Amino acid sequence: IVGPAGRVVAIERLPQLAHIATRSLLATGLKNVNNLTGDASRGWPEHSPYDVIQVAAATLKVPLAMVNQLAVGGRLVIPVGDYVQDLVLITKIADNKTQERRIPGFQFVPLISHQHKV
């Protein structure tokens, strides 16, 4: 999807799951994926800015760190809410300016952060 010059950064909170994901990625032969263990609610500033950040776990609010790590024109897709979430698309239009679109009716597992649940 990102092409030969693109890069994917994946962050998994649980080391056991990160290990399984790394083994699976190695088996595919993909070389442009960095699979990291850490707190995804903080993003990963070392590789920013990002064109796309896609989150597969729900937060109670959008982590500002992720928005700040978007490139201008970049998009963040993240489920936001408690039991039932909105799938939120945030597009960074300019520095300090974003546009938001929400689609209701989703259920994801919670994003576990340094504060336990964001």
C-alpha cells in the first residue's frame, strides 16, 4: 500500500503481541515495517511527521501527540468513545488547524496507555 519508498510504523503495547507481529512480518518478507513496543497514545515522534496514522483501539479522547505528529495534509483515523465509539477522521489542514469527520456506531478494544486508558 505504501510502495517501495514508503514506511510503516506499528506500535504494540504488549511485548508478547509485538513479538508475534514481528515474527509474522518477517515471514512475509516485508522490509519497510518497523514494529515497535510502546505506548501508542504517545505516538512515535522519532519517525514523524506521518501521512497517515491509523489506530485500531478506542480512546476516550484523541491523543494530541498523534495530531501533532501528522504532516500537513496527513490523516488520523481513530475510534473515540467508551463502549460504542465514533470512528473519527482528522485531517491536518495546516499547522494548528484540523478538520474532523465522525462516523458513529463502532466497537473497538480500548487503547491501553501510560495512564491505562486514554
